[in-house]
Amino acid sequence: MPEFLQYGFMQRALLVGAITALICPAIGVFLVPRRLSLIADSLAHVALAGVALALVLGISPILGALGVTVAGAVGIERLRARGRLQGDAALAVFLSGGFAVAVVLISLGRGFNADLFALLFGSILTVSPADVWLILALGLVVVLVIGGLYPQLLAITLNEELARTSGIRVSALNLGLTLLTALTTVVAMRIVGVLLVSAMIVIPALTGFALARSFRGALQAAIGAALVSVVAGLVAAYYLGLAAGGAIVLASLALFGAASLHGRSSRARRC
């Protein structure tokens, strides 16, 4: 057994990292083709407002982030569905608004504290057993819903108008996908921090699409890339003393770069 696996904190970090590596790409592959990558970043900033509110009120930051992020997800979809704002405009409103609320609440709470700093930049190496169970429960919800709605989610991802004419409830599915993104954001922020959550959702998905020719293949490749990134980032954090969240995202970027080069070389050979 490798040395770093002998420690309980590393075992917990690998477990929650694996959960995150499973659910983040599973959401990302449905967002990236529809040009909704910004939704992850918007909900991350809304989650930051939830964390700040929870710390001001003296309640669990995870639960505070969960409640506020779910409310933000519903708000985004209501604005988009009613046509009051275009999709990207609605996301921009919630991104800037969430961050502004967070800044105000942080000032009311007299600045940063250890909990806020950990959730802002990630603290996977300090995950407690209680955090593991909460993250596992949220991750299970995401996996079960995606598994049950996979055909419908695939349909609206490939052609939303065709899916609507086929009788699929597109608005309900869009709301469901946004809510799943909110849950995933809350899970991932404990791992890589609020500022890097969108990277865990988007970059592995981009890697999967660069490597695979089918949607299912892209999903599998994205999950594989995310798992490799988590393991590589944690190993680098343990042996080199790096910030775990940043190391995981850098590993993910490296894999995306390699996948992009591989895709270009493959296309060049076919030509």
C-alpha cells in the first residue's frame, strides 16, 4: 500500500474526490454542448453567498450553500423559461449578484475566517467523516437522477427543439439539470473550492469530447480523466506540499491539453 493511503485523511480525500470525479463530468457533458458552461460558475458564486450567509447565521456552511444554490438554480431557470432574459444574461445576473451578496455578508461577518477560506479555495485534505457522508448522499442523488433521466437529458442536449416536438418536457428537464448542477457545485466546492468548481465540471467534459466520437464515450472518457486528475492532484499535494484543489485542476488542464493534441494528430492522420 502506498504511504499516503495509510492516513485516514488521505483515504477520505480520495473517496470524496472519486465521488466528485464521477458526478462533475456527468453534469458537464450535458452543459458543454449546449453552451451552458457558465452556469456552473454562476452557481458557484451563488454558493459563495450561501456560505457567507451560513457563517453569519452560525449554521453549517454546506447546508447554507445548498439552500441558497438551489434557490439560485430555480431563479435562473424561471428567468430563462419566461424569456425575460436570455440564458447568458440570466447567468451573468446571478453570477455578479451572488458575488456581491457574498462580499457584503463577508464584511458583516468581519472578514474571512478559516471556514470561509477553506470553502473558497478547497480543503479536501481536511474532510471529516460527517462531510464524507453528506457528500456521498448528495452524489448518490445526482447519479440516480442522471441515470434515470439519461435518455431525456441526451435528447435535449442533442436537439432541444426536436425533443420538445417529441413530447419531452424540456422546461422541467432544464430545471432538473440546473438543480443537479447546484447539488454538484455544493459537493465540488468542498474539494476544489468555490473559485474552481466550474473547472471540475467543464474541463473533464471538454477532455471527454476531445477523445471520444460518441456521447457515451465522451461521458466515460470525461469521468476517467476526472478520476486521474483527482488522484494526480492529491499525490502532488501530499508529496510536493501543493494546494490540493489547484493541483487537481492543473492536472485536469494538462489532460485536456494532451487530449486536444491527440485529437488534432488523429484528424491530421485521417486527412
